[in-house]
Amino acid sequence: MFESYNIFPCYRWAALRQCVDDINTAVKTMREGVDVKLQHHIGRAYYVSMTSGYSCVDLRKFYQPYDSKDGQVKPTKRGVALRFDE
């Protein structure tokens, strides 16, 4: 049976809305050819991120590998990448 997952409850949507100005600024900066590295935590294991070289805003679940010594998180396949015009 199909199980419904609500990955954007109200608190996560509110956290995403709070970073919209930062995202818009990063998009403008990236279009000017400047390198950008943006990552905002929006609740639990979900992040919104942007990286130079990829013309998209990535909403994705991340995980921390068991053997990670520096606390670095890694992306999973669960998420969506939105192009700037979307």
C-alpha cells in the first residue's frame, strides 16, 4: 500500500520561506559569474543548497555518514533540483 510522506510540514515550509532572500541573492550572484556555495538547514535532515556550476536550487535530504569525523553531511537521492526559472 502507498504510504504518504509529508516532507514539507508547516515548520519546514516556513524555514524555506525565511531563506528566499538569500536564495534570490545567490541566484543573481551566480548569474554574474561569481562562485556561490549556499546551504541552509530547513529542518530535520533537509537542506536547501546551491553550488556554482549547477544552475539550480536543490531541496534535498542529507545524512551524516557513520565514519564522518568532521560532521560533514552528504546528499541522498531523495530531493528535487529546481532550475532558476522554476
